[in-house]
Amino acid sequence: MSDHVYKHIELTGSSEKGIEDAINRALEKASHSLHGMRWFEVTDTRGHIDNGRVGHWQVTVKVGFTLD
């Protein structure tokens, strides 16, 4: 294993499609301004209820990235 030092941040993505899509949206958006993202951990999952059904998902992830 390499001797990396990581910084981590929290991101929250949302999606009407599902949990995985919410995660992917958050990571894709972050990739425009962050580089070196290496791992993520789901820390919270919640959603919005619309007429007794899931309206959309919100997923918070902790994202680790290597420092230069």
C-alpha cells in the first residue's frame, strides 16, 4: 500500500431514480473541481415522500482524496 495522506469532505447528492444515482451525481459534480478522489463512504440516506411514495433520495457520502 502506498503512503498516501487523505483529506475527506462530505457531499450530498440527490436523485429521483435511486440511491446509486444520487451517489454518482455527487461524485461526478465533485470531480469537476476535485482531483485524486479515491474512496467514499455512505454516511446518511434519506428521502422525500411525495403522495405516499419516494419522491427523491438524498445520500450523504464522505469522500477521500489524496493530497498532492
